[in-house]
Amino acid sequence: MVGTGKVGTGSDKYRESFARADVLLRGIADGVTVQDREGRLVYANDAAARQCGLPDARTMLAASTHEILDRFEMQDEHGAPLDPALLPGRRALAGEASASLLLRVRDRKTGRVWWSLVRAHAITNEGGVPELAVNIWHDASKEQRQREAARLLADATSRLAASLDYSDTLVSVARALVPGLADFCSVDLLDHGVIRPLAVAHADREREQQAQAFLASYPPDPDATTGVAAVLRSGIAELHPELSPQRAGTVARDDRHDAAKRTLGLCSSMIVPIVVEGKAAGTLSLATAESGRRYDEDDLELAREIGRRAGTAIAHARAYASAKMAIRSRDEFLAVAGHELRTPLAALMLQIESLKLNMKSGVLARDPERFAMRIDKSFGHALRLARLVDGMLDVPRISDGRIELKREEIDLSVLVRETCERFADDATRAGSTLTVHEAHACTGHWDPSRLEQIVSNLLTNATKYGGGKPIDVRFACARDTVTLLVEDHGIGIAAEDRERIFRRFERAVSERNYPGFGLGLWITRELVLAHGGSIHVTSEPSRGSTFTVTLPRRPQSG
Ligand code: ADP
């Protein structure tokens, strides 16, 4: 008799041999079973029992073949249901000398999934007829999981790289992860601080709709201590191997919530952050239900890696979108710049042309005043051209934060007066009178050319958008600051535009009526900020606008 009790009834003639073999086989990692022609187990070692989730070989042998088979769902390596006739033991008994198969096994009770590489060979009687099949069960779960993880990761990665539309790619990744890694998979993204669901996937359409309805009725609670909102706040992934209704943060909010949760029947879940530029910009949530699978640390690491790759894909897509936008802005800018530069250039060429003609005819020699006037006009056009070019050259400098101030002690009243004098002609041409009020001396430590640029830009706009009406320039000198106001009575600015017009290329008028770059106020604001000051506008549409610049008189420390 076999002391360890690992030999079943039947096949008595082999009893002795099994007993001897058991001494060797009890210690090995692979499971070994022997079955007779009726499919009954006649021998098993402890490793075989453990693979089947049973405590020992004795228990395994005491169970009927049906009992054992009913406990498990057997699938081929691709997850398709397996015809028991294809099991290597059956094949060996049917005459195949040796047969092997990779099996995916799921314990119906616990949901545990494992892979076994089963090899079988037959023991034949004297007449060469197979009597017994010896099965060797090698637990291939680790290799198989690694292979499956690598496949899922490669698939997710290629989907993420397939398009620069990251909404589409994330939806497709969620779909690709069911049912391989999850029964349910969802993606949420943060959109201006609000959690927005992007995708919910389940291999079965009806179950997917259930999940969608559930999430629509019970969106993530932004204050919950676990779940999507918590992962978005902390950037730390969550693993819930065993979901129980009592788990903190998931307690049912009401009876309907409880019922909906039961319908979904989640049993294990993990939530990983989708990190973009160091911040959690979304989450990837994976959950199991009907498969009964329980997640572990290896699954979490795979999910984390997919989350990281999704984050990289989003960052690339965003960088691409902003590069595209920058190229479009640049093209628009060049088109407008060309148009803007042409106007003073054409006027300048016209002046030079007429100077040439008048010189030839001798008119200018007889009329030096007219000559001087023409030269002045030409200079005016050239000046406008120079200002436009300066503005264009400022763009990259200011964009890169490379404004260098050459501060010196100056009197703002003098600078404002001189600048206004230079603008007097422009204002007159635009039908406006330009008045500088109470310009008392007010000294400060500023960059004179940049200050002149600030005043010029505001005056240019006042004459452009307030032509035909008076323009007033005031300033108030306080102990530490000076405030400059440029007021016109022109077209004004709608409330919704008052913030954005200070941004680059932002305009609140049509190019046809008022050509321009949309750069003047942006440059002005950047120069004011570089001086430690501030600028804002008050306005009423059709009534006019007042731009107020406040500058500290001395550079502020720190
Ligand atoms: P540009 O004048 O070349 O368009 P700016 O940056 O100087 O560029 O101005 C941006 C926009 O702000 C203008 O297109 C216009 O819509 C609005 N704006 C600026 N100044 C005034 C003003 N004084 N009155 C009305 N609208 C103004």
C-alpha cells in the first residue's frame, strides 16, 4: 500500500509503481496526474492538487472527475472554450503517443485564472493499447501573464501612436483592454478642473450601456477619499484586489445606487493616473466583474505603464496641436505684416517718386518749403515702417521673456509731451485733437525708449479707434507710482473683449475695417509688467475707452 495515499482505486497492477514514483514526484513543482481509460484519476501528486486549488493529493483523488472538471472553466490559450476531447490525456489514451496543450483555466468559484502547459503520454499494455495517461501540468501562468502583458502593452502603445487625436486613441485603448485586462475599462479626463468621462468599455454592448448609465447617474464624487477624484488629486494609483460594498468611499449613496452597483457586480478594480507634464490629467480605471479575476501588483504595474504611455501620447498630441497653432498664427501674422508694411511703403515710394519728378522739373529748387514738407512726409512714412518693424522684432524677444530694460532717471511729463507732439500730425489727420493735461514734472527710473513705446502704442490705438473725436492724455504723480491715462471717445470695446485684447494676436475688430497685428497691447502690457506696473482698460462700446497704466517710480526689490 502507498503510505501517502496518493493513489486512487483502479489499475491495481500499477499500484506499486505509483507508490515508488510518488517518492520522487511528491517534491517536484510540476503537477503529475495519471488517469485511466474511463477518465478516473488513479494518481496525483500534491503539486497537481495545489494547481487545482485543492489542499492535497488525497482530497483531489477523493473527488470525482466530474466534481473536479465542474469547478473549472477550461479555455484554449486564446480564451475560447475547450472541448474536453482535446485534453492531452484524452488524446494520449486515444492513441497519440504524446500530446501537449496550453490551457487557460479559471476557477469558477474564486475567479482565479492560471495557465497550464499540459503534456501527456500513454502507458500501454502488452498489446500496445493505451491503458493509462500520465499528465504533467506545468504552471505557465507567470510566462503567460508576462506574454499577455507585453501583448496588451504593445497593442495599447500602437493604438496610442496611431493618431494625434488623443480622445480617439484613448477610447480605442479602453476597448483594447477588455476583456484581456479588464471586464470594464473607463477613461476620465480633467477638463478645466472638471472630471469628464471619455470612454467606457465592456466586451458586451449591454453591459457597457449599464456601466455608462451608472456613471452618468453617479459621476465620480470630487471629494471622495478614494477613486477617480482621489487619484487625480494625488497622482497615486489605487489597487482594490477585493471590492466589497463596505469599502470606504464606495458606500452606496442611496438604494438605487446600491442596486445599480449590484447589477455591475464589480469584484476587483484599479485606477491609475494619466500623467501629462508631471500632473495627473486623467485616469484609467479597470475593473473585473463576471470574470471574477482579482488584480494584483503585477496587474497594477501594467496598468500604470499604460497610463504613463497614454500621458506621453497626450503630451505629444498637445505639443503637436500647439505647434500647429503657432504655425498658423505665424502665417497669419506674416500675411497681416505684409499687408501692414505695404501701406507705409507704398506711401513712401509715392513720395520719393513725386520728389524725383519735381526735382527733374525744377519745382523743388524754386520751392524749398515744399521740398522740406515732402521730406518730412517721407520721413513720417519711414518712421511708421520702422515702428512696425520694431514691433515685429519685439515679438520673439518678448515671447522668450528677453526684455532688457535700460533704466535711467527721466521725467515722464517731458517724455509724454514729446511723444504727443510727434503724434499731433497723426491725430489731426485722424480728425482728433490731442490734449495733454496738467503735465507736472514726475521723475522715475524707467527705460525711456520702452516708455515711449508704451505711450506711442496707446496713442496709435486712440487715433486709430477714436479718430474724429478728442483724445486726452492725463497723468497723476504719487509718491511711489505714476498713473498715465489715455482716453478716447471712439468705438469702445465690448466687455467680453477687454481682457483678451491684451493677449498676442487678439483683436476685437475686423481686419477689413481696421488693419492691424493685434500685437500693440500685448507688447505694451509686457513692457508695463517688465517695469513692475499694471495696465487695464475701462470702456463703453461706441463711447470710447480709457487705458490706465500704473508704474512704480523706482524698481521694486525682489
Ligand atoms: P491692433 O490695433 O494692431 O489690432 P492692439 O494689440 O493694439 O492691436 O489692439 C488689439 C485690439 O484691441 C484691437 O484690434 C482693437 O480691437 C482693440 N483696441 C485697442 N485699443 C483700442 C481703443 N482705443 N479703442 C477700441 N478698441 C481698441
